[in-house]
Amino acid sequence: MTDKTNTNTNDNLLLDIRDLTIQYVTDSGTVHAVENLNLRLGRGETLGFVGETGAGKTTTALGIMRLIPSPPGVVRSGKIIFEGEDLLEKSEAEMRAVRGGKIAMIFQDPMTSLNPVMTVDKQIAEMIKLHKNVGEAESLKLAGDMLELVGIQRERMRDYPHQFSGGMKQRVVIAIALACDPGLLIADEPTTALDVTIQAQVLELMKELKRQFDASMLLITHDLGIVADICDKVAIMYAGRVVEYADKRALYTSPLHPYTIGLFNSVPDLDEDKEALNTIPGLMPDPMDLPSGCAFHPRCTHATEECSKSKPPMVEAGPGHFVSCPVRAGLKAQGGE
Amino acid sequence: MIRYILRRILFLIPVLIGVAFCVFTLLYLTPGDPARMILGDMATENAIKEFRAKEGLDKPFLLQFGNYIYKAITQGDIGRSYITKRPVMNEIMATFPATLKLAAFAIVIAVVVGLPCGILSAIKQYSVFDTLAMIFAMIGLSMPVFWLGLLLILLFSVHLRWLPPSGFDTFKAMILPSLALSAQSISMITRMTRSSMLEVVRADYIRTARSKGQKESVVIWVHALHNALIPVVTLCGLQFGHLLAGAILTESIFAVPGVGRLMVESIKMRDYPVVQGGVLFVAVAFSVVNLLVDLLYAYIDPRIKAQYR
């Protein structure tokens, strides 16, 4: 705990989410999608945002973009500080300049995220015209350049989305996202809907372009393999909260939170001859009715009586290694593990 | 694309021959001798025989039908009216402009009113406007056109004395029939536009457009509307075809001299050739409108165009 990594010094911090709480208020109850979430992302870093379906990853991403559908979505509290300014304080017009221009998003399903009745060059050019001061012809030319950059021939720029394969469509989506050189790229499970072979190509492309554009990236995924491949930092999310946040190396070598350990254990190992996969006992809690205290305690083998009483604070268990489990953090501090 | 159009036109031919066959058979089977109907009760047996030979009425059924089709295609001759003795084609052509005008007016009203109402309803879902629009759409759909027509006449012609209750010669006279005829189409277009918009505004590509930093108005009017319009265009086309063919009640109530009224009058007077010609004509009109709609469809949806080969 002597030297903090440089990402925690303020001048290098690109995104700093503090105490973010987002709820969906419906007739049948309030969904606690994101609860007091804290997250930091330094310039040039790639942060892997890992969690099960329904953990609140996409809600967090849409929250950063201020695109939570409302109703029913409500941002209850918190700050989203991006380049020193709180996005939640911005007006809708100011936010439009941020969206696409400074923060761009790649969505999960390329099959449905492009407008089916618009040629792809126009869809890229739309982004360019919104954020750069260029005319129609120039924007279309730049759109062609972007297509070439993501590995699609310029001749195909007048084609419609249905004329491309899934992997190609995701390339187009990436071209749109990067068209205005955003400082932050949010990728929401960008390869989940693609074939495994195409996944590798698209990931490689994203890695390359991220370096080329010098952008930071928030990569939402539930695939620990992808995280190992391209992320610098990892945040593990469970039931609307970040439960562990660390350097990739630290997290992979010494995971602390029982949930993180459970996740790693449930990755199948080819060398082991086993009948059944290891699983975490129990199910994700109902987000309308979260357990008291630590949301993970009903499924946790380390749980003590204290765990069901108060929400565990984030503790720095090692340099830059945060965990919201006092039991495990204590063990680590005592040199127990 | 051209090949597609040609193929569609070729497909039209068997459909129309089928319609013609059904109508022709019905006419053939109905009692009453056309020769006697045309020549009148006073005609001599010889004159009748001569007429039958001249018109080919003594030939077998299939030959007569073949003759009818042949004349229809080569000369546009689809028989003569028993009553006026004039060619059926002339009778229809004299009345068609009124029907076309009525249907065109009605569809324009339906689109101009229905489309914005549907869009607004979708954008402001569950608002007061949405609720009212849906109530009116329900009323418009369930109210029979003859009842609505009579109510309109009562209000605007009898009580307020603003508009004439019948005729179709002036613009003023065209308002009431067009309104009455368009009521159902307005309702259907409103409801279809609303549900289509509601589906589209939740689509991923709408979220993509917003994530680009696009203005909400552009997101709705450019990205959402174009996609939402695709099923609405089909509906409008079908409705127009329907209006062309189904203005019978409206034309009767408002005494509009159109094809529908001609057919009703002809049925009353057992003027079968005119009925037959009218049905055939309406079938042609309906098919042509449908073809045009399908072509328009390709224009607004590139995915469909790709299939038109």
C-alpha cells in the first residue's frame, strides 16, 4: 500500500465514477440495477468490466452515456466525472457533444445495431458530420477511410447492412464508434454475438485500433479469457456493485473476493478430466429484493454473521487491489493466504 | 428489377382470367336470355336467333368464355349493357373518375390524419393524446360506413347546412363522402403507425443513433420513421385498393356517380354484363395498386429490393 499506481493520480484519470446508483422503477417494484458503484479508468487504459447477466454492466455503460431509458430508469445518486466534469450535471445538448465525440459505444449485437434502411457510409458519415465541421462530401470520404481502416473495401461503402456478415457489421459499428476519435470507447460485449473465429479477429482489430487511436476502453464482458487477452485492469461486478477491482495480473494471480474465486473456478480446465463444471452454489439474487449486507453472502462459503448486517466497504488489500470483502481482505492482510 | 415487374405483370394474367371465369360462369348460370333482354319482349324469334348467332350466344360455354376473354384483351370489349345498350367499358369509364377521385381523396385524408396521429401516439405513449387517439381509432374502426355517412349528412347537411348531402361535382360535395370513406382507413393507419413506431423506437439501431450524439428529433423523424413506415406503406396501398373496390356503400349513400353505385344499380336492374365488367374492372384496379405498392416497398426497404430478382 506504499505507492499507488499512477492511474489514481488525478491528472491521469479519465473516468471516475463515484457512488453511482441507478434504479428501474416499475409497477412491480424497484430494480436495484447499480448500487453505489465506484470505478476509475486511467487514460490509455483498458478496463475489463466482468459480471453475470443482470449484474448491471450495461446499465452502468448506458448511465455513462446518459442513455438509460427513462422511464423506468432513474439515476438516484452519484457522479460520473469524465475529463474533470460531471456528466450527470451536463445539459442534454452538452451531452450530445460528448456522445460519439468523446465517448463512443459499441453494442452487443451487430445484427441489430445498424439502421437497416441506410447505407453504411451514411451511418458513419452521420457521426462525422455531428462532431466534425465537415460537409457532406468530405464526411462520406472520411467514412470510406474509416471502412478501409476496419478492413472493409471502400467499394462496399454504398452497401446496406444486410449485405454484410455479422463480423463485418461489427467492423462497421467499430468504424462508427472510432470515426470521431473518442477518448473513451465503451464496448458492451462486442463479440458475444459472433462466431468464435470472428471473435478473435474483431478483438484483434479493437486492440490494434485502440492503440492507434490512443483511446481508453471500458470492455464489458463475461468472458475472462477476453479480459486476460486485452485488459489492463479488471472490475468484477456482482448484483449492481463492484466487488473487486485490480490490475489484471494481481486479479488473476491472487483473486480475493469469494465471487471472483468462484468465477475463476467455474472456467473449465481442459487438462482436468471432470464430469461436471465447478459452479457457484445458488443463483443471482433478485435485483428487486437484494439480500441485506453483502449481496453475495447467501452464496458465500466464507460468510460470517457480520456479512448479512452491513454492506462491506471497499478496502485496498494490496497496491491498487480493492476488494469489498472484509473477511478476505483481513486474511490477506494477516498473510493468511 | 425490370424482370421482377414483368414477372409480376405476367402473374396478373392468370389471376384476372380466374376472376373473369368466376364472374362469367355466374352470369351464364343466372336465368334469363341475354338476347331477349337486349332486344326486348317484342322481338321476333328470328331476330333473336339472328342476334344469338351474331353475338356467339349459341356456342358452347367454354367457347363463349374464350370469345369474351379474346374480345376483352384485343378490343377492350367486355360486352354491352342490357339497359342502355352501350358498351360496358364506356359505362365503367364514365363512372370510374368519380370513384378514383373519391378513393384518392379518402386515402390522402387517411394518411394526412392517420400518420401524424400514429407517430404522436407512439412518441407520447400513454399520454392523454394517445388515449384519445386510440379511442377515436376504435370508434372509427367499429362504426359502419353507412351509419357514419348518415350521421355526417345529418350534422353537416341537415343541421349546419354547410355541405351538400349528395352529388360529386364540386369540391364541397366531395368532402363528406371522402370523410365517411376515410374513417376506417384513418383508424387503421393510426394504429399501425403507432405500433410500428413503438416497436422501432426500442430497436438497437435507434440506441446507436442516440449514442452518436444525434438529436432526438432526427432520431425519431429520420431513423425511426423510415423503418416504421415500411409496414404502414403496405397498409396504405391495401387500403387504397380497398377504397377503390369498396366504395359501394359510400357511393350509394352520397349518390356519388362512381363504379360502386353503377354496380349496385346494375344489380338492381339485372344488368349482368355491367356487373361482370365492374367486378373485373375492380379486380384489375386492385391488382395494379398492389403491384405498385410492392414496387414502392422495394424503394423504401433495401432488404426487399435485394429479393426482387
